[in-house]
Amino acid sequence: MSRLTHLTSPFQLGKLTVRNRIVSTPHTTRFPRDGYITDDYIDYYREKARGGVGLLQCFGSMTVHPSSPYQDWGTVKNWDDSSLPTFEKFAEEMHRWGAKVMAQITHRGRRGNGSVTEQALVAPSPVPEKVSRTVPRALRVDEIREIVAAYAAAARRLQRAGFDGAEISGYARHLIDQFWSPQINQRDDEYGGSFVNRMRFGVEVIESVREAVGSDFTVGLRISGDELIPGGRGIEGAKEIVAYLDQLGCLDYFSVAGATGEPVSIGHRVIPAFDAPQGVYAQYAAEVRKATDLPVLYTGRVSDPEFADSLIADGICDLVGMTRALIADPHLPNKVAADALQDVKPCVAMQQGCVGRGPQGLYTGCTHNPVIGREKELVDIAPARTTRRVLVIGGGPGGLEAARVASSRGHQVTLLEARPFLGGRVAISSRAPMRPEWGHSIDWLVRQVREAGVEVRTGVEANARLVAEFDPDAVVVATGSTPHLPQLPGADLLGVITAEDVFAHPPQLATGASCLVIDLFGNAEAGLAAHALAVTGSRVRILTPYHMIAEMEEKSTREPVYDNLCRAGVEIITDQEVVAIRPGDSLTVDLEQVYTRDAGSIEGLELVVFSDGARPRDGLYEELRPGPWETHLVGDAVAPRGILEAMLEATRVARQL
């Protein structure tokens, strides 16, 4: 019996009864192929249904008309009945596990890239979108009416396929939202100008959808409580829209989030990242409730089940979107229902595995859960045929995952870690002020390893002699990597350190001390170190030979880093290469401009911090490989990469032992 009685209670949403208040909201995944649902897509959502989620809202940005892009975001198209068979298969499978299922229907308008779609994008007016900077063409009135009809047909198609409802997107600057905005909608006909005219397209869509599906099909609308941009719509504007649409009598609920899809400096806030608190936009949901008697679904950075329960208990909302939490652990609802909160695998909102993979053309995954996107291969852990003695060397994410999975299969597992603590370099970097929840994933792994009965020994430096004394059947070497200092004149001077040193051994500096952080690798580490120094009172500059800091990070991670650096007063210097560091009363860094090779320097530095990646620690593996035991190498000890790669290699090896 769960103590979170509000979150686990059933709820009536229109004519639809959901078994709990937990919702997986619409999001893109790149599982579709050519706009159609795939078996991988079904596998991905099946785990959420099996895991006990109340309501699945699927197919983020599913387009209702050929003039709306789907190729660039790898989304589903719902234009004609060719999609019907896969819709039917999807709905039947989700219902088999007790989940209710809806889908988002939308037209993205000018949001996209015309080069990918090979056709001009469309919008209320030819005002360029601020992310792709594509200039769309203005829709004709007859085209508007065709799109309205397409929404209705798409909703009816879902209903025919067995879906329980549809959510219309008036959010993130999709087409309905574009018509609402006087910044974008500059028309002078019946669809532009006054508030009523700008609302007309959305009203026609909602009314046509309701007419097409009747009263038994749940229909909702998603809206931003505050666009968070100068001149954008704030909460009072959102409440005005909600009150106006409520009186139509066609909707069953409103879904409330925050921010908008543009410009770049704000776009990342649509999916609030690691720097945002739990429930960052919840106040907007509370305000929207004042404008309507309909149920309100809140979504936006809710990963803690206890916090989710409090949102409902406090009357903020009726249902809670926990989308990324359900990616990290699709079985979160069942664990909450069983009052096993300690077993819920946490979402730490770093975004590299979920949001960050999409722009690379990769399907949705999770940094800390390698099963996601690989359900067919990894969802089940089979018991071992024979119990073996397994020695895992290294207590970072890879080593912990290998030990956890091997032990759960029935092996006798011992884990050795040279440091006095577990978690490896992740545990160290989790001390960064910008990563308040980063260490939660390590906490979960450590807890699971100990509960699985793994013998854990910290402060033990493994070597070939010690391994021989254990007499293992198999050894998994997960010794990780070592931060790298570049081979530059002066890199060995006192006051020259790595970014990891900033977190492992925070330097004691006077207020106003001058620091230079050098980003040679292009991930978030340099930005995290610069921010950590700045918030403790140092004067910080961050420099890179590239065009931007954290250049190799996807923007959903990079933009929060930039945001926090700017707010902390960090000076950003690009296109400069470090050639030497010189000693003196203080440190001097000599530079060259990467194109002109003009010389320059930065003087008066008390601290120089390098972020130059890492190098593998694979020496022990090479020493052990000829031994009488089965030997495996995983994670950064193979080659320094991300946590997901370490976890994936580790879980695959442990399943083969």
C-alpha cells in the first residue's frame, strides 16, 4: 500500500478513468520510420504500460497534415489511413497492460527546417522562426480550413484505432500557438488582429475535433503558462485563453507547462534541465486552475514521486506529467504503489540520454538506464545457468552496473574500489553546484549493489597478485580514466589543475581571485568548473579554441551551461589557443588567435584550469588478460566516453557471464 495516496488514486478525465495520476506526456523519440510507428516504439511504451503508468500520451509533435514537418524530428504522421494498422496495434498493446492511451495531434507551422522537408514551411504570416531562422509562407484561408479538417480527421483516426483520446498542442510555438501570438500573426483578415480573430483557428480546430469524435473521446489542450520571453504571453494571457476556450464546452482538460520553443536562449526551458528546481512551472498550473473548472495536468521537471504527490495534495493540479522520470524508470508507478520509493531509478535531468540524442539522429535513451531504447535486448535479466565467482574492479557507474546485474543473475560478486568512496569520476563531478542531483544515480546504484549482496571493498588497489588470491572465474575491469593535462610549456606549474580538481579538491581562493578555465574538449565539464569558481567569489574567464563553450554538447545541455555562466558573470572567450603558461608573481597564459595567429596573453592569474578530456586506465586489464580467468574491459577503461556507454557495456558483459 502506497503512502502517496494522491498520486496513486484513480481519476476521471472526461469519460476516461485512469488508474493513477501519473502521466507520460507527449515527446519525440525518433523511433518512427518514415513517419510510421515501429516495433521499437511499441517496446518503449510497453514498458511504461507494464510499469503501471496511468495515462500514456504518445507521439509528440505528431503531424496532421503534409505541410507540417515530421522528418527533422523523426515524428509520426497522421495524414491518412495508412497509419491506421500501426495505431491499432499500438493501442491494443498498451491497453493489454492496463494503461489508457492518448496521442498528441498538431501542426508545427513554421517550427522546423524547410531544407529537410524540401518544401516551404507555413505560418500565419511570413515571420521567420528564431531557431532555424526559416522564413515561412503565409497560409491562405482555404489552406487554413483544410488543416482544420485534417485535425478532425486525425482525431477520428485515433478513435477508430482504439485510442482513448487526443491532446491538441497549443504549445511551444506550434501552429495554433503561432496564430495566438501577435508577434507572429500579422494577418489582417478574420484570422488576425483582434484577440477573437487570433483565437479563431484554434477554436475551429477544437470544435471540429469534438464534432468528429463525439463526447466519449477525451480531448485536451496543452498550453504554456508563460512564454518567458520579452513581449511574449505571460500567465494572465494564458488564463485569458484558457477561459475563452473553456466556454466552448469541447475540452476535457488543460495541460500546462512553461516557456516556448524559441529563441535559442529560452528554447531549452521547454524541457527544464538540471539547473531548474522540481516543479519549476507549477505556479502556472495553479493560476490556470483559477480560470477553469476543468482538470489540469501539470508537466515540467517533476521526477520526485513525493513532490508529485504534494502537487495534487496542495491543489496545484489533478494529474502530473513525469515523462523523464518514466524514461529513467518505466516501472516508477508500480514501485510507488508498492511503497518502494528507494528502488525508483532517479532522473537527474542532465538530458544527454533523452533529449540530447534526438538532434544526433538517435532514438531516445537514458544516461543512467541502458535498457531504454533497447527493450527487446535488455528488458529481462535471465538467471545464470551456473553460479560463478565474479570480481569487479572499479566502483564507477560501469563497475557498479556490472556488479548489480551479475549479482542479480545469481553470481557471487566482489567489487574492489581504490578510492575510499564509490561512484568514480561521476561522484566527484556531482559536487558541481550546477549538478545538484547528479549523484542521485550513483546513490541508487550503490544501494542496489549492497541490497543485491555484492561484497564491496573500498580503499583497495587491485593488482594481479590480489586478483589471483580471489581466484575468480571472471574479472570485469572497470578502472575508468584519468583527467588529462595537455603537453604545454608550464602545464606542470603550481596553480595549474584539471577541471576535476575543482570539484575533488576545491581550491581555497581569495574573493575576486582571477581564474582562467580552458575548454579544450568541448563537453560541459569546463563550464561546470567555471561556474563553480564564479559562485564562490572568483573572477572567472573561460576560454576555448572553438567557436563556443561546450561545443560538442547538444543544445539542451549546452544552453543551461551558457545561461548559468552568463548569470554568474563569467567572461567567455572563443577562438583562442593556449600556447604556454608562464610563472611569476602570478600566472600568465600566452595565446594565439586560431585563424590569424595573432599573439596575446592573459596575465595576473591565480588559477589555470584545463578541461582536456581523459585517458583510459587499462594497464591492469592488460596485466590480467593472460590469466586463467575470463577477463572483460568496460567503460572509460576502454576509451573515455559518456556514462551511458559505460553502463551499456557493463550490463551487456554482466548478462553474458
